[in-house]
Amino acid sequence: MRVAWLQDGSAWALVQAPALRALGAAALSDVPARHAALLSAYARGRASLASVPDDGYIMQARGRARLG
């Protein structure tokens, strides 16, 4: 991985293709379980996901998932 530091102090990581493919393959195997855990954490103590307050992320993610 290469890291580039920009003038504003932010860093950009440039990952080599083989490492990126390996990370992607590892991540895909966990997607269903991680998705279920995320939804469970948001819904904790609530009757349904519809009652989860909009934090600017969850509603966008739900909308994107519905559009597929």
C-alpha cells in the first residue's frame, strides 16, 4: 500500500490490486452476518426498524437497499 499526504493534511491510501482483491473476497463472505448485526444494533429496544430515528445514515442505507 502506498500513502499520499495531501496539502490539507489528509491521507490517501493506494492499495495494490492483489491486496484489494483479497480484502474484497474476505469481506464478501461476511456481508450477510455483518448486515444482520448492523440492523439488529439499530433496532435494539425498538419494535421495528421503522421506529429507528433518522441519523442521516440508516435511512439512506435502507433506501439504497430497497432500490437494490
